Amino acid sequence: MAGPGPFNKEQFLLRALAALFLAQLLLHLLTLGSCLRGANQKSLCRDLSSAVKDTFEDALATTLALLSASTFNRGNPGNRSGPEY
């Protein structure tokens, strides 16, 4: 029986980010549900749209940064400091 394959750091990071983003989405949906039911958290409900926008922008920026760094490192496997000019 073969053991587990080599550890894939990129796949692990992307799955961890996906889990984190899904957890954030769940929290935002729970907050939205609370606001729609008429909870007395007016300041929280008022700031919900900007919080969701900020979360989406941060998630997108983080994912793109990790993917671009991964692509850069794949092109230069021995070079960790950056391109040489």
C-alpha cells in the first residue's frame, strides 16, 4: 500500500483560504438573517454592506497574490528573492 503523496503547499493554501472565505460568508449570512428578522443591532445592519464588500475585496486580493506568487515561483524554482535584472 502506497503512502500519501508529496505535500502540495499551493493546494493546501487554496483549500484553507476557501474554507476561511466560506466561514466568513456564513457569518455574513447569519448577520443578514438577524438583520432581516428585525434584531435591534441597527449599527451592525447598517455596516453590513461595507463589511461584505471589504471582505470580498480582501479575499480576492489575497487569492490573487498567492496565485501570482505561486506562478512566479514555479517559473523560477531556485530563485526565492525575486527576478534578476
